[in-house]
Amino acid sequence: MVTGTNSGKTLCYNLPALHAWSSEPIVKALYLFPTKALAQDQLGKLESLAQTGLRIATYDGDTPLAKRAVARKNADFFLTNPDMLHVGILPQHELWTKTLRALRFIVLDEIHTYRGIFGSHVGNVIRRLLRLCEWHGARPQIIACSATIGNPGELFFALTGRNGEVISMDSAPRGLRTVVLLRPPSEVQPPTANHQTPTISPNRLAAELIVAFALHNIRSLTFCRARVSVELLLKAARRLMRDANLDERLVESYRAGYTAKDRRSIERALFDGKLMAMIATNAMELGVDVGVLDAVILNGYPGTISSFWQQSGRAGRGKRQGLSLLIAHDDPLEAFFTRKPELLLDARIESLVANPANPHILAQQLRCAAYERGLSLAELPQFGVAAAEVAESLDGGGELEFRAGRFFYPSHDPPAPKVNIRGMNDGNVLLRVGPEELGTMGRWRAMRAAHDQAVYLHRGESYVVEHLDLARSQAELRMQDTDYYTRSVVQSVIEPTVELARAPWGKFEAVFEGLQVTSIVAGFRRISMDGERVLDEQALDLPPESFESIGLRLDLPMDLSAASEESCVAAVHGLEHALMAVAPLLAGCEKTDLGSAWYMTFSATLAPAVIFFDAVPGGIGLSEKLFSRLDEWASASLELLESCPCEEGCPACLMSSGCEIGNQLLNKHGAIDLIRMLATE
């Protein structure tokens, strides 16, 4: 089902499952939700519909161990998430024999979240589940739902290996929705020669809106892209709430990394209507019922057109009017939207990418499947055409053993706990304040956000990291009030491995190839709490992380220009920024899914080059999309730069907050000249 918010998708899977159970009480159903908050919310809805005698249980990482055995034995309907299915159910499937034999329905809610590396893993986890169901003689029906997605049939097949019937007709009532794109004040009122227009940071503006809504008894939900933004905004909003003589506890935050106890407390306050405002990452983007909600604030573009409409749709559900405000950050793509609103409001919903056949992901998942039950040659095609080759490679490396016609995992310890299905397989780092556990984060994330001297923000409080111990997977923090936060500086070195294709791109040439990417957190910057000033920059000594991926390289000629060498360098650097700014729009992904680099003397060609790559081990096809849309990519980049009235390049067109050298050596006119050469036939 691909229909709008509040269109009744929940009934579309609850009613058939309840009807089947009422006719045959042995029937089991497994509901998969991408977040625990959504599972908790849907539990209440299902219980309100259920007949007497139906036993429903949430089964996830927050379920106490003592209750899990009771749930496995007694429940009819299970509400869980792909993570728990992967690590806590399938490896112990012998305990779930009764359920697997009677499993009639599998529900995949909010499938637009299953994209990129997460979706690629989930596609294999579902195949592992279906394989075990088939072994027990069951073939459950799969019902998937999403409000916003451009290629539902294609994504459904990627996730399940089955061809589904797409239902997209939507006659649900719709209230008037007002969408406002807010430009930074410096763009609305350009400074004159004698007067510098004061700027208001996006967080400050969002905090003022939150408090203004609360003063008028309007409940709001604010979305932030990053965890640190959630915490910065919570601090600012609570401070303004106190200044307005309002109870600061009326505003709360919600994001990944909180303890189970904190999450349940926040969810209860939300569901009970005790909050006037919630500040969250996309964990609240999904179908969690937050009650009457009239205003949504998007503190920055959420990363995809799909997420933009998904988040905007949380306000004014049903026939109620709703207000959605997007606060554009100092980011070229976000500023581009404010200059060209049609690029956002009239754009087609992206076709989402999930690639279960990614060899790195497939290798991890085949080990998990072989542990659960020996993999026969006849079963391997279920995991894609490359599965047999990957399995043979694992056998050759001693990670699988082939005997009696099957591939077996050569250990009694399950491999699933070592496989992180939401990101790079790097394990978790525990964050501690003395004996207290504050939360967790992945190893690579910890190297970027919990390194020595980093500021970690948590529920309105500031903590400074005293020491990150990667060997023990632990970071020691202390509470300390700071007037700044930190942002890491990541540098990448790219080496080509194999050429896959090449094509002319205007006067130049584009190469689609395999790459070896080595990234290192080289340092960090202290930034004022209002986000307006970089206070200083410090170096770090952390180990590099390497992975293989796929990418696109733009080869430039040795003699770019008759101008000075510095102008050539700044033009190439500007070209990389401009292309990278609009690349997510063309690839249908979030900015963090792609990486880029530029060289004046690339090792493979001894000439200038600009490189873009999938920031996922093995790649998921994003660079391939860009390679197929070279002309559109050049046109969008050119329009980005030419539509901005600045002369030298600014945060609204060329500058990037993630630039390794702090946006030094950028030449807007030189970048425009190079892009025009890309567009020349």
C-alpha cells in the first residue's frame, strides 16, 4: 500500500490478520516496524481492535529477558523490528518452531525507511525468515506499507524477493496544508555597504517558533537531521521556555542512543498528551500517533523528497489544516530550494535504492543464514545471482564449510550479533559517566562524535569526552556546561581498483569504477553554540577505516586554464562542491550516503580529478545512478551556482560545512566555467 498519511494503511494489515485469526486461532502474525517507538504506538492501536483472547506482544531489545520466553510461548501476534528479527529471533529459530509453522502474515510498515545499507541488510534478513518458514511448511503473505515512495514494486522485490501487487489509489480526506520555506535572514535582507545584517541561526529560529507555538497552545513537532542538532535545539528551546515563564518540561527530545528507560518515559509523556513540543530525529517521522498536531518544523532539509513529505504530513492529519515550515540551513541545496521552490514542491518522489546483492552485505548475511540452517545450492538463488559465488568465496576462506551438499557455518557462536544491519559492521561503543550508562553509538560514529575532548549533548545537558577507549569499546564522559559544540573533520583517500565503464562528459570523461576508500577522523572544530563561529580546530590521532566501494571519477585535462595555478585549484575544488551539493537530488539519497574527493594530481592519471562514491562498503548503486544522469547533473549544478546572486561563492551556493579545508580555495566563476564544459556537447 502506497497511500498518504492517515489514509488507513494500518487497517489494511490489521483487519486481514485479525480476520484470519478469528477464523483460525492458530494463525500467527509478525509485524516489523523500523523503530521501537512505532511498535509501542501500534501495539495500542492493535489492542483496541483485537477480540478477547488474542495475545499480542512486543518483542524487541527493550523486552525484559524474563518476558521473552512467555511471549514466544503464548503470543499470537508479535510486534518487533528488523534488528531483533536478525539478532534475537532467527539465530534461535528452534525456539520459534510453533510460530514459524503457523506464520500467516508478515507486515513491513514504513518500507521507505528500508533503503541504503539498512534496506540492503533487511532484504537478506527477510529472505532468511522466508527460508525458515518454507522449511516449516509455511508461506506467509507479506503486506508492506509506505506513504511516500517512487518505486514501490521494485523496492518490495528487493526486500522480499517476491513480486507484489501495488495498491496506490488514495481517497482519504485531506485538509489544507500550508508549506513555508524560510530563508536565512541574511538572504532575505542582504547587507549594505554600511550595515551588516544580523543573522539568526536555524536552531535559534526553530527554538523561537517552538516557544511561540507553545504560548498559543499549538502543539508542534520539530525534526532535526542529526542527533547533535536535536540536543542543541532542546537546550535553546528550554532556555526560551523558562524566559517565557513556561515549564521547560513541556518540550522533550527523542532520538536513537537513549536508554530504554528514557525512551519509555518520553513515549509515555508524548502519548499521554503531556508535551507541547517534541524535538526528534526521523525516529518520529513515521506513523507514531502524536495526537492533535498542527505544526511541523523541519530544522533543515531532511535529506530526501520522500522524507520531506513524510515529515510534513505529520501536521494536519485527516481534514485538519496543517502547517509545515522548512528552515533552510547554510547549505547549498537547501538554499537552492528557497530560490527554486518547485525543485522541492513539484519534484517526483525518489526511487529508493536497496541492494541485497551487495557482496559485503551478502557475505555477512550468508554466514548468518548458514548458521541457522545449512544452505543448499538450490536455496542460494533466493539470495540473488551472486550468492553462489559469494558462498564459494566464503568456503575458500574458511568462513563457511561445504559438505553433504550444503554450506555450514563452522562455529557454535552465532555471527548475527557481530553484524550491524543499520550501518558499517563496526560494533558499538558504550558511553559512560562514572558508573552510569548514558547511551551507545557505533564505532565509526564514536570516532567522529565521542573522540577525546568532543562535546556530547544528551537531553539538554552537555558532556565532555575525557577518553575514548576503542580497545574496550567505551568512552568516559563528564558533565560540563559548555558554550560550544564540536564537529569532526574527516579526510578520505581514494584508490581505484577496477574500471567498470567510461563515458564522455562534455569536453571531459567520466569513469565508473571500483574504489578503495580510506577515511580518517583527522581533527575536530569547536563551534559556538549558536553555530555561527568556528572557535578553533584541533588535530586527532585515530586509526583509519577502509572499505571497498563503487564510484564515479571525472577526469580533467592536465592544463585546465591559462590562469594562475591557484585559480585552477580553486576551480576544481569549487566544481567538487557544486556537483556534490546537488548529487543527492539526482541519486535519490541523503547527503551522508555519498562521499567525494578532489585532486589536482590524481595518482592513477597524474592529472586533476573529482571523485564521488557510495559511502557504503560494497556500494549500493548511487554512483551508478549519477553515471546514468550526467547531463542532468551538470545542468542542476550550473543552475545552483548561477541562481545565487553572490559573486565569490557563499553558503547558499558553494560552501560546505563538511569541507576538509574549511572552504578555503573556492572559485565560483572557475567552477561555473568547468561545469559549462561538462554541458558542452
